[in-house]
Amino acid sequence: MSTQPINNGIPVIDLSPNNLEPGTPTWVRTREDVRRAMEELGCFQAIYDTKAAEEIHIDILAAAEELFNLPVETKSQKLSDKPYFGYFGQHPSFPLYESLPVDHPATVEGSRGFTDAMWPAGNLKFCQSNLAFSKVVVEIDQLAMKMLTESYRIKDSFYDEYVKSTNYVLRYFKYKAPKEDEDNMGLASHTDKSMVSVLHQNHVNGLQIRTKYGVWVDADFSPSSFIVMAGDALMAWSNDKIPSCFHRVIMKETGRETRYSLGLGSIVKGTLQTPQEMCDESRPLLYKPFDQFEYLRFYESKPDHKPECPIKAYCGI
């Protein structure tokens, strides 16, 4: 079987490239497992095992630690006019949390541009580690989307356009261990605004997923595992067949180790709309066509009064 539930209820699906060939029985079973997991929970744990998996895991986490050790003045440079594409940290409401995004991380230009901004004298090792890891998580994102579009029998042209027009952003995250008198909330409950997010971390747990029954379950990781989760844009694209995944970070171990993690987000450039294949008489169209970057600006414009379901407030019918 390609899926095996684990004790916290998050489906585990093997997406390792050596095990999957489009059109084979294994591919078809895995494709349907991905769809079921996304419809049921809005996420799954992907195993993506390659010969270089452990080396990439070690290198990217070393890169994350090196990045966050830079001075705040360096990390907080304005590198983009896109909403939520800047440094976040030193915030009294989230004292344990820092994040820093890399735009177009799976391209040489994007990886090098970010590296040179952080290290004007250059940092080849960081640049290479960022690029290698980003290529892996982009492959996982595109594999998940290919399987979903196939399972829903969406025209091939959508997936082809998705690959060509998606703007990827890789976010580095740092969560300090709380002191004994500090709140252990690393990041409050939220959904991502992306189509798909692909998350990875070091050995320090903290990510929790909310099930459809309102129960919070812990997500465990290995060097070759990733959490693949649906964002608000995928919920709208699927006409609510796939829920966006509520998640949070709780730092349970006081005074212990720092948690480093990474998250790839996918943003489709241009107008995104629900495919006709997602609608029928029992499920009429629920969302107007929308622009993901404009949705991010809408969400950013309401810092103190976030709607209960932002994507429905923005483009729901």
C-alpha cells in the first residue's frame, strides 16, 4: 500500500521518485491516496526518499541556522514589494518566531540574489543548499498538483500552465524555545494563503494539524519526510472539495532546543479560477476568479480584523 496511517492520524504517502511512474497501478493508487488525504484532512505526510535526501536535510538546516544568526539589520532588508515577502521577527505578539522568505528559490538567479543580499561577499554553500532543497520541494509540490488534477480529470492544460506560471517562495522559520515564564505559542492557528505548502523541519517538533473534528494532532518528521498541505487558494480552486489546512506551532520543551523549519508556498500568477470539472448541480460554483497576489494584499490590509474565512470574504459568491 502507498498509504499507511500513523498514530496521530496524518496519512503517510510515499512519493519517492524511484517508486512512481505515471500510468502504473502504483501511480494510480498513490494519486487517489493523495486526493483522499487532501479532501479529508487538507494535508498528508510525504516520504520523498532519494540518495541525497539526508545530505540535503543536513545542509538546509545548517543553512537555516546560519541565516538566522545574521544581524537583524541584515535580515530585515526590503527585498520585495510583494505582500508577506519580507522579514518577520522581534514582534511582541510572537516573541519566539522569526521568518525570512526567498523569492524564486529554485532558480539560480533567485537563490543567488537572496544569498548576495544577506552575504555581500558571497556564501556559495548557502546558495547551493538553498537551491538543492528548493528543487526538491518544488518537485513535491508539482507532483501533488499533477496527481490532484489527474484524479479530478482536469484538463492537462491547467497543470502545464501551473508549472509555467507559479511563483514559488521558500520561507525559513526559527522558533526559540520558550523560557519557563513564556507562552509556548510559536505561531497561532492559521491557514496558508498559497495553493500548496510543503513543510520540512529539524528534529524539534511543534507543528500541529487541526482535524475536521477540531482535534489538534502532532506532526512528526524524518529527514526524508515533508508535510504537504492545502492553502486557501487550493480550497477555492477545488470549490471547497479540499479544505485549507489549519495548523499552528506549539513549543512544548521549555528551555531546550531551537526549532528550524522551512515552508515552500506556491502562488499562481494571473487569474486563478475554479475549473468547470469541480462544479455540478449539487456543488455550484462558490468562488469568483481571483488573483493570489491581490488576495495577499487584501489579507495584509486587515491586520486587526481578519475575516473568519478570508478567501470566502475576498472572492466567495
